[in-house]
Amino acid sequence: MSIIRLHMTAEGQTKQVFTRKILAPHLAHFTVFADARCVLTGKDKRAAREYRGGLISYQKAKADILTWLKEDSHPECRFTTMFDLYALPEDFPGYDKAGKQTNPYERVCILEEMLAADIKDRRFIPYIQLHEFETLILSDPKQLGWEYLEHDNQIHNLVVMVDDRNPELINDGSETAPSKRILKEIPEYNKVTAGVSVVEQIGLKTLRTKCKHFSEWLEKLENLGRPSTIIRTAT
């Protein structure tokens, strides 16, 4: 196996923490060493400060990805993303075409293909989460009990709502997206602290079983350490 360095551009702090706390230790077993940073949204040149977090526009995300590709041009490097399908900016490549699809898996496939075509680097592996980070929590909402004691009734409501549904297909309406459903029952829910901890309790095995698209992406990342994936000449 070969050692791979994997750089993730994360939409926000939650996904950055998720990568560092859960994905990176797991991928290290496959000789894939991951790190993450949030999308660059602005700079204060006078104070020499950067502002990161939030997928405000695709063009800002693209500029940040391309900068990182140039900063680390080594052939053993790979790059990926973790963006939400929910509230994706309208300037995202393939947005209109994908919007015509009723099947969320077809929609996200188009968006990822168009993103890869726009970035134009063989080391880049696009990933868009169906529909947002909280989808992972809804793969086993009972685990919210680890963070939110005395919320048995509210958590039970979420368990009943999910039932045997595919959590990746829970829709992305402004009031019905996964995060909105959790907040309706648990208004104090905090995705950065509690969200990542709950997902850690759920575990990658359950996430892979319940979330097909997430599982396919994770398998791609695990396989990066294989010799056949090394690109001898970076693009």
C-alpha cells in the first residue's frame, strides 16, 4: 500500500471536526492521512486574517480548492469535498440540470460529475452529502440520547419519523431538511459539538449500512492507498 495525503475542503466547521475526529483516524488504517479546512469566504489583508466557513458561493469554493491544488501538487495527494446538497448555491456547476431530476441520487451524481469537470484535476474526488450532515444522525437518531438527556419523547419522535426510511432520501425542504427536523424536536441541538459526538456514537459501520452515497465515497477514500491509485504526474 502507498501513503496518501488527503485534503478535504469542508463546507463548515462541523464537517471539518467530523473529518479530523472520525474520518482521519479511520482512514489512517488504510495509509490515507486526511486533514480538512473550511471554505475560504474572505480575507482581511490589513489584519492578515482569513475567514472560513459556509458555502456562500461556488466561485469562492472553487478558488479555494484550486489554490490548495496548487499549494500541494505532489502526486501522492488527493483532494475531496464535503458539501451539502441542501441549500447548495445556485452558481454550482450543473445546478439547473440537476434540479430537473426527481431522484436525489441522480441529482447528486450530476453535480459531482460537473464539479469534477470544472476543477479539472485527476487528484480531485468530489463529494456532496445527501442532503446534509444531519442525515448521518438520522441513520440512528436514538444516539442523540448520549448528548440530550431527558429528551426521550423528542428522540422517540425522530425515531418514529425515520422508521425504516432511507435517511439520505429525507427531503431538503426549508422546514423538513434533516437539521430542521432535529431542531424542531431539540431546539438546543448544536451540530458542531453534539452533532459530531452523536455521529461518533453511531459509528461508521451503521452510517455505511444506512447511507449508500456516503458509503460509496468512504470506500473510494479507503482505496486511495492502493498502488494503482498513485498518479505519477500531477495535473
